[in-house]
Amino acid sequence: MDTSLLLGVAREALMLMVLASLPPIGASLIVGFMMSLLQATTQVQESTLSVVPKLCAAVLSLVIAGPWIGAQLTRFTTQLMLTLPSVAS
């Protein structure tokens, strides 16, 4: 069992996790900042005013980036299944 191969697979899995979660987190961050700026300027402190747009932005970003995320996950899973026999030996 080659430890460099295992470390490479683990590193790529963590990088894929970060890249796959970036679109919804980034969209929520941008919309959350805009909504908090709007709340600060209008002095309206309603909690649902910031949560609902962030949720909608996250879902919309998942709909838009979903095919790319799915392709990346499929690529990684295929690569992992192909390298699995070499890890076991």
C-alpha cells in the first residue's frame, strides 16, 4: 500500500469538497452581505429578511452549478474506483 497514493486521493477528495461547496456558500455570502447592508440602511431588523434570500441564492447556485458539481464527483469516483485495486495490493 503506497501512502503517497492514499495521501493524493485524500487531498483530491478534500479539494473537491471545497470546490463543490464553493458556489452555494459564495452565493449565500454575497446575498447575505447585500441583505445586511440593506437592513443596516433601512434599520429593519427582521431575521427572515436575510435568511430567505440566502436560501434562495444557495438553491439557485446549486441549480446552475449542479451539472458541473455532478461531473466533478463522477470524475473523482471513476478515478477512485480505477485506483482502488492498486491501493489494496
